[in-house]
Amino acid sequence: MRQLKFISLILLVVFSSSCNKESEDPTVEGDTVFVGRRSGTNVVYGVAFYANSLSSLKSVTVVSSANPSGTLTLSANGNDTYSFKREPTELEYSATKPGAATYTFNAVFDDGLTFEDKDIQTSDVLDPVTFEKCLYNTTNSYAEFKWTALTNANSYIIQFIDETGTVVFNSSELPNTVTAGTLSSAAGGWKSGFPKTGDTYTVRIYALEYENASGANYQMQATSVSDATIIWGV
């Protein structure tokens, strides 16, 4: 899912910053993430899996305590053999919320060594945020957006995506006390030029819930994705 690529990047950055980069110990950190998004008028849920290591990996599998016979295989994240993932397909999303379970990751390194890591998930999920406002303010010449706070969210991230699917603006990770914002063409953070009148953008808000946001090692419990459309300058 294109929507989840950013979550994969967040988890990789968090993992790298929490580890000693000089260490090459054959260990793996597995993270299970419950994903919520809209499908038409319904909210559906999927389960994504990520595994990161400071040593090159050959393979990674994961199994849930709720379904011990259902082993799932992760794939390398592009050409990166230090990062593996498995994200839900369209058919794997369901209106049924995933339940609490322990997920066991089994990794095999290039040299044949193995490692097991367990990730304990609660039943917490995040629904997509509800936009209260998403429009272009012609008086002040900026995009204006507001959304309803989610009780369990620790933070939010805002993206602007152009009609080709390219992310042209990416916010920093915002605390859960922030539920509104504005964006002008002169703001920092635009990745691909500046917007022009008549350009159509998808405004995407990721909500993030960590397992223990007060700890040094942030593992994610759940995320959600919500989209709205805005026409610049109109």
C-alpha cells in the first residue's frame, strides 16, 4: 500500500536512532502495527509487520498467537536487506478490528544465525481522523485544515500529495495537542517546488499511537490514514 510507505520509513528511522550503529549483534526488532483507513463510507483495518536489524537478513516470518498455524513471510524493503516488511493487501482489510495478541518474529541472517523477537499488541486501534475543515483561505492565501482529535493518538503527521502521487510537503511529527494548521506557499518543508493556483492536492493525515511513547525505544501500536482534497488558490 502506497499509504503505508511513510510508516515504514518512520519505523526505520526510530529503530536506527534507538540502536548503537557500531553494533553488529545479530538481533532483530519486530513491530506489528494495526492500520485503520476508510473504504468508501466504512472504516476497515489491516495489520502490517516490520522487522529491522543492524545485520543483513536472509528471511523473516511472523506468526500470531491468535492463529498459530498462519505463518506470514515478510519481504525485503526494496534492496535493503536490513529492513523487512509485510503490509496488508486490499483484500486483507476488514471491518473487524484486530484483537490483542503476541506476534513472534523469526529471522534468519545471511550467515545462518537465527533470532526470535516477540511483539505484544493490545487491542487498541486508531480510526482515521475526521476533517472538520480542509480548504484554501483566499483572504490569507494559505491552506487551512482542522481535524477531530483521536483519544489514543500520540502524534500526527500531515502530507500534501500532488496528482501524480508525489509527496510534495511533509510535516514534522506533531504532538497530539495539535489538531489544526495552515500552510502557505512560502512555508518551509515543500519538497517539490511551490504550489500554483489550480493545483489539486490530497491532504493526508497520519495518526500514530506508540506502545510506550515515554520510553527510549518507540514501537508502534497503531496508525490510521485519512485523506481530503484541496484546490490551491481557489
